Amino acid sequence: MATFHTVADSSRRIHVQVAKEIAIKILTGELKPGEKLPSELELCEKFGISRTALRESTKLLSAKGLITSKPKVGTNVMSRQHWHFLDPQFLDWVKDTDNVQRFLTQFLGLRKAIEPEACSLAARNASIEHRKALSVCFQNMKHAAFTHNYSSWTLNDHEFHKTIFLATANPFYIPFSNILESLFKTFIDEAAVGGRFCLDEHGAIYDAIMMGDAERAKAASQLLLNDHNQRLALLEAV
């Protein structure tokens, strides 16, 4: 049985704090799919909040696909197939769980499936403006790598990959440029600190896109995403 604690009031909206605590219990498996949450009255007492605040919390959790509420039935935890993994707030909750490493590895799998083709399309379709933006990003990344400036590298790495998705000229990739930016901020930052910059691998992607070589851009992206280039893969083995 999951245990809940009174939520301390703070500058953050209290219903968001409550939603996060319940979400983390679901994400870590303390609350399992199909399990019924305590009644409204019980949860209000455990968290020390009003019924209105609790209902705002359950609305937020429902919107993320984590729970479902039905009159006279109660509130139950939803199975993973319903979870909104690409929601930025959901990702923020994931980052605060004890099993974040599993999600990091799964995120790498998503990147492997999506990014190489995006790089290929960008090589074919990037506009002059996109190429200029990539050039600025890559020059900044080179300087960051030489000066060991992780914060500058991270900022420009985000922009580099985002520009690639925008450069595909495929409208279905455009939402990914925004969604994956949230993923990068949550997970790439986690993997980058203490790891190497992979400047040569990014340079190969950059050169291939600039030359319009789609196959080479795809292969370079695949090389960048190899497990040995990702610190998160090393962390998994620890």
C-alpha cells in the first residue's frame, strides 16, 4: 500500500505538488496499473489539502494518462500504454524517480529510431537559413568543447538537433523539434556531464548535411547514437 504525506505549501501550486507525488509513485511501481487510489476524503486528509485542490491534481494526472476516474467506481492507475511519455511535465516527473536510468535507456532507443532519418532528410532539404543556423551552432559547440564549457555545449547541442528536425521539410517532424527539445533538456543534460563531447561525431553530421549527402548524414547520426558514445549507456552498466 502506497503511503502519502502532507504536502508543504510553497510558491508552487499545491495541486501540482500533489500530482507529482502521486505520479512518482505510479512511475516507480509503488502504485501499480489497475490499483485503486484511496478515496477523495482519504487523500485530502493524507495530503492536508482541500477537495478542490485534489480534483485539480487528479485532472492533471488524467491528462497525462496516468489515472482514470469514474463516478461510483473510483480512481485507478492506468497501464503504461496510456502514459504520455512525450509530455514535458511527465518527463520532469520521470527525472525525479529512482529508476530514471531505465527511461534514459529507452529514450536513447527513441533517438536511434528517429534521428538518423531526420538527418538524412535535413541533408536533402535544409534551407540556406537552416544551414546557417547549424553552422553557428557547430562553431559554438567546437569552442565549448575546446574550453570544456558544458553549459555552452548543452545549449548549442539542443539547438543543433532542433534545427535538424526543422530542416527536414517534413511537417510531421516539426512537433518533434519541440517535444525532443524537452527530452534533450531532461535526458541529454543528464548524460552529458562528465562524458565526452562527441565533437567529431557531430562534425560528421554537420559536414554531411552541408554537402547534401543524405546517406552519409544518416550513417553519421547512427554512429553518434551508438551506445559507446552515450554516457547513459555506461551508467546503466554500473
